[in-house]
Amino acid sequence: MPIRLTRGPVAGLAFVAPLVVFFLLLLLGCKPVLAAGIALASIGATWLVQSGMELDLVQKTQRTYYSAIGYSLGRWKPLPPIVGITLKYFSSIQPNTTPSSRSSWGIWNDASQRNEEIIIMLSVAHSSTGIVIKTFPLSELQEATIFAKDLAEQLGVLLNVYLPADINS
């Protein structure tokens, strides 16, 4: 039974699909008002399409899938040799996008936002990179740890945890 790791809407589809439908209908001789109506309806249809990643641990395969109304499509590929599961802390800083005012002290008044998350990845043999399979917000550290331990146990590999000392696991 495949494990569905990620699932989410196909990002660009909601914008591209209506435009393609609209211009295609115009080229086929459809009236602009009708073409616009059908294109708007296709926006709703794009919300039904999901994308994600699946692992089949029995057959040692992986795939990126696309699904709509219960049907999934995607080609299964062999999983590279996995030597471990890595759970690690990651943070990034998003700078303040609002323009500074005349009374601002520049960088000293920079209100940036820090994004902190936990990344779970498959460590691939003989590779300096891995396969990121899931991310969790830092507030869900316990759930991330349980997920990573279960996955490591299913794959029969070690769990490597890289967390700063000030974060409890």
C-alpha cells in the first residue's frame, strides 16, 4: 500500500488552465462571453486537481502523482538506495516588504519574520543531497518526530536527528 506523503493543489494550474481554455475556445470560434464563462468554470475544476508524492515501501518505488475526483496518475520510479531518514531544523528570514518611512532608522528598524520548520528527508546512499519528503511547522515537532521514527522503522534504516540544543524533541 503506497504512503501518500504530500498532497496539495497544483499551483500554476489555477491560473494557466482558464487562460488556455479561453484562448482555445476563441480559436475554435466560440463567442467571447461564452468562452469567458467556460474559462471561469474551469477555475473551479482546477481546485479538484491535487498533486503530491507517494512511496511504495513494499516495491521500493516512488512517484509524483496528480489526482482528480479519486483517480491518481503518475509513473512509478525505483527508489534510490536509502541509508537513513533525516529530521532536521530549518529556518529562513523573510525581510519586511513594506517600504521604510522617512522616520525609519533603516536596518535598525527592519521588522523581518523568521520561518522555522522541521524537514524530514530520505538520505540517499553516495549522495550529498537527499529527498525532502515532508515539512512540519516547528510547533508540530512531536508529530514530525513520530512520523520520522515510523518511516525509519518501515524502511529499516536509522533516524538521524539534527536539532539545535534549545529545541526539545
